[in-house]
Amino acid sequence: MSVSKKVAVALDIICVFLVIGLIGVFTVYSDYVSNHTHNDSEFSALTNSYDNLENQIQQLRTWLNGNVTSSYNSGYKAGAASRGFDIVDPTYQQLISFMSTDTVHNNVYKNGTYICWNFCNDYIKAFRAGWRCGFVYISFPSLAHGVVCFNTTNKGIVFVEPQLNQIISVTIGSSYSRSNGLTPVTYNDTIVSFGIIW
């Protein structure tokens, strides 16, 4: 084989490798472009979704500020005792008047089915009468008890035992039954703590 033929064969082989290399580069470039375009479209879709959510949030804020606030304000009664939505703290005399009409204390205590929490729940119907009424959770060393309370505008917080429809005292460190003139109980009813849920 002559030198020129050898050079021609070598050039043919180099051309084949160059073509294969170009095909490989083109394939990699095509994949890159395809993936890059795909990522751009995903990014664009995410950006549009974000913009839509931002618009919806702004619309919701506008609606809340316009509708909910105006509804709240229209139900709010101005005055020293107002708390909003037509629920107010009563005066001490209004509480006494409400207690004189209440009948929850006539319900029968049934161990396990109708207990102190149920009396409280039924007594909180004061809310329907327009009075703000709190639930009071009282902790004893090994038991607990529930009563209600009102934050009267002229005498502060007044506790009520709904089972008896009676104003009571709730003092940490005191016996619940003795400090309220109730029948003594067989367990330790020293008040360890209490919490109010309005």
C-alpha cells in the first residue's frame, strides 16, 4: 500500500471518528437544550402559580378587611363593658339577675354521664343571653372540678358553682368545700391551682 493510500485510509478513519464525535456532541447538546427548555417551562409554570397564589392571598386580605372587620364592628357594642359581638361583661347586679332565672342547678348529677363539666357547659348559656362567661378548671391534689365565672364590671371576677347556682370563693390553698360552706367531702379538696377559659 502506498503512502498516499495509507494517508487516505487514516483520514477516512479520522473522519469517521470526527463524525461519531460530532454526533455525540450533537446528542449531548440536544439533551441539554431539551432539558434546559423543560426546566425553563417548569420555572415559568411555578412563577405563574406563585403569582396566582399571591393574587388570591391579596383578594382574601381585601375581603377579610372589608367583610369580616365590618361585620365585627357592626356587632360590637360601644361602652365600658363591651367585649365585641354583643357579648359583654355584666355588672354584679346583672349577674345576680341572670342567676335568679337560671335553672341548670335543677339538673341531676349522674356520676360518669352528667358531671360538673356538663353543668358548666349548660350554664354557659349565659353567652346566649349576651353575657361573657368563663369556664374555670380547678385542680385538687388528686382530682379536678369545674365551675364558671363572670368578670363583672363593678366587682371583678365572680365565681359561680353551677350545680348550686351559688356564688363561691376560689382561693389557692383553701379547701373548696369548707371555704364555700358546702358539705365536707371525703377527699382532699384543697385548691392547688385553677385556670379560666374565656
